Amino acid sequence: MKIRTLTFLLSVWLTRSLTPTWPGPVGVQKRVSPNETALVLSELQAKQEQLGRQLPEPPKGPALIRFMSKRLQLQNLINRIQTGQPVSPNEINQALRPTYQ
């Protein structure tokens, strides 16, 4: 009798210790406050303006392609944030990385 009870309690303890108690929502994005959204938008817009000032003179070749690609990436992120679509923090970090010519 004691062995059965002990085995049962051990299996219950083992099961409880291996499963998460509070798993949280799966696949649900974190809500971002309006202040954080405004901050990210202002940073992205500032980066876009900075990129416009770095336009190679005269714009041609690979430098122009990199410029247009980065500008399009920033504009797409800004539009997605403004329309409320989910944006990965990694995408934002990548867009805010410095661009080298």
C-alpha cells in the first residue's frame, strides 16, 4: 500500500514539475502602448530622413540600389506600424542599423 501511494505521489510530482504552470498565451502578440508606437515611428522616420541626406551624389549603380531598398524597407515598416499590423522587433532593429556606403 505504501509503495503504491508513494509511486502515485511521485508520478504526480514528476508530471507537475515537467509541465509549465502558467504557460501564457501562445501565438498572441504583445500589446504595444501608444507611446512605444510613437517612439518607434519617430525613430524610423528620423532614420528615413537621415538616409535621404546620405543619398550618393550622383546617384547611380549599386549605391542607388542599396539606397532605394533601404528606403522601401523603412517606408513599409512605417506603413505597417501606422495601420496596426504586427511588426517584429527584429525587423525594427534591422531597419535601424546603420547603413554603410
